[in-house]
Amino acid sequence: MDPALLARIQFAVTIGFHYIYPPVTIGLGLLMAVMEGLYLKTRNPLYSRMTRFWTGIFALTFALGTATGIVMEFEFGTNWATYSRFVGDVFGSPLAIEGIFAFFLESSFLGILVFGWDRVGPKMHFFSTVMVALGSALSAVWIVVANSWMQTPAGYFILTEGAKTRAQITNFWEMVLNPSAVERVSHVLMGCYAAGAFLVLSVGAYYLLRKQHEAFSKSCMKIALVLAALSSLGQLATGHASAVGVSKHQPVKLAAFEGHFEAHAPGTLYLFGWVDPAAGTVRYGAGVPGGLSLLVSGDFTKKLPGLAAFPKTEWPPVNIVFQTYHLMIMIGMALIGLSLFGLFAWWRGFLFSQRWLLGLFAVSFLGPQIANQVGWMTAEIGRQPWIVYGLLKTADGISRTVSAREIAASLVMFLSIYLVLFGLYVFLLIEKIKHGPELKP
């Protein structure tokens, strides 16, 4: 097999497993800060129980996220040496900032958060919880900034040394605030907050269905439901802003999102369909003619560049991008509907009495996880064939000395290890949930 394809599959597997965990810690971090803040304000021991319970799940998830994230750092050197040499001078700054000011901030205060309940004062412990929540969010910020530079490079120049070239920073803040950074960072954070919120809702609903820990569960669900609604709506708003940015800076990716083939024509906004690139059409599709043009420009008649306006060698895998994008949208809209209906049910007084609604919330944790995964797939596959958009193609970023056999062997090894770690995580998570919150704060 092609070494570049195997290296892409390996990186996709490792980052896919890794990305299960950070969104949960980011979302839980914010909720834990809210819960402990309510304890300081009210001195109600119920909020202390809530914070302690979710701290245990946070720590477990943080450990798995750290373990699964280390491998990717090595893959840059083993599989993607040419790419690493090209972007190293640019990526060094945001990744160093992430390690020093975000990850260390989070991990340092995590010790106080987990072990300091009876060793530091309530205010210091609350401060540690806030710092952990802040550190986890900042980690996402700087990693997404680095990734966004790959999507929309800015603040750089290309240095040529013989046959080798590399990008160097000319303006740090132009690099950080590259054209897609703000929208993508905000969109990712909204997805992370949704992941944490719907996990809390799921566990609370599970307890209520089993008639366990009812006061605990109802309080957890009320707090999480507010964040679930805000983050779901936030994803819609930031997703729209991101789509507008893609239309300006990556028009071929936008065309793939909606299977828009005509070189210059109003774009259809599809609800679903199956893209046939050979025929240049979307089969079995249902959509709004001109809807894509309205979305990105406010005008139904606005002509947008379609895939036919670009060489086929620069097309991403159109049908994969189309399907992942629309699955992300469908899940996002379902989560908006569920969270808003949950708020309505809370207001009308039947949130905790309808088993069918609790059943929906009990499985709702899957929604943000799937949406986050397919969202990343949309963004990364949609930028192909470029690994750095417009500057370096993916096929040119692979290490020249690594063989397909070596990559395949390490892929099997990593997949096996990650499956074991994931199974261990699920087992321990279920055990913690079954054990439930401690009776005493």
C-alpha cells in the first residue's frame, strides 16, 4: 500500500481515539467550576458531592487523554518528517505555549483538585478547579490555532535552502489570528462544552430511570441542561461563521460540503443525498435551491464557485466530505432540539417524570462525540490534497525513509493498544457511574 495513505490512516486512528477524551474534560471542567462555585455560595453539601463525583470522572478522562495524545507527537517525526520540517518554525510557538501555559496549568492544579479537598481551604480548592477548567480550554485553543494555520496560513514567509523549503513566522499575531482561527476555536470549544454537558445529562437521566440519587441527578441535569442548550446554539452560530470563512478561503472545500459542481452558479443547501463525482451530481438528494448561497452571502442568487471551477487533482474525496458534514449538521440540530425541549420540559415541570425523555437524555452523550469526530473528519479530509493549504500537499509531507510495512505494523500495534485503553476507560467509567456519588461531602 501507499505509505502516505497508511500514515494518514494511522494518524486518523490515533487522533480519533485521542479526541474522545479532551472534549469531555473541557466540558466537565467548566461544569465542575460552576458546581463548586454554587457550593461556595450556598454551602449546600449537594453541590460538593456533585463536584467530587465529576472530579473522579474528569481525572480518569484526563489520564486517558494524556496517554493517547503522546503518540501523535512521535508520528510527526517518524511518519511526517518532511511536513514537520516545513511547519516546525511555525508550529513551535503555539505548541510550546500549549505545553507550558495550558497543559502544565491544568495538570499542576489537577493535583490540588483531586487530592486537596481536605488539605486546602474551600476558596483555594475552587480556584484550582477554575484553573483546571481554564487550562483544559487553553490547550484546545492553541492546538486548534496551530491546526487552523494549516487550513488558512498567514503571517509567514517561505525560506528556501537548496532543495528544501520551510515556513517561518513573520508576524506572530497574524499567525495566531489566521483567517479561520477564531471561528474554528470557538466552534471546537462549543463542541467540547456540549460533550461535557450531555455526558452529565446522560448520567443524571440514567440514575433517575433507576430511581437512584434523585436529588443529585436533578441538580446535575439542571446545570448541564443550561450549558447543553447554550453550547448547542453556540455551535450553530460558530458553524455558520466558519462556513462563511470557508467560502472565502477554501471554496473547493465548501463546494464539497454541499456537492456543488457547477463552476459558477447558486449553490443548493442539501438536507441529505449521495454524491456521484463522476456524474457531477447529488443523487437521491433533497435540498433548498440557492440555500448555500443564502447561507454564505445572504443572497439566494449569488453564484458560487463549484467543483468544476477547480482542477480535479485539487478535489477532496467529495462524497465522504459531504456525508460527514451533513451527519455533523443533523446531529447538531438534534442536540439543539433536545436541549431546548428539555428546557421547556423543565419550565413546564415534566422534565424528570417522562421516562421516554429521560431515555433520550441517557443516550444523548453519543451525539456530541459522534458530531465532534465527523466534524474533524470534514475539516481535515475537506482540505485534501493539501496538508498545509496551498503550500504543501499531503503526499509531499511524508517521511522519505519510512516504509509501508513499518507504518502498517505500527498501525496494528497502536490500534490494539488504543482499543485496550478505550475498553479500560469504558469499564472504569461504568464502574464509577455504578458506584455513584459519595453520601457525604
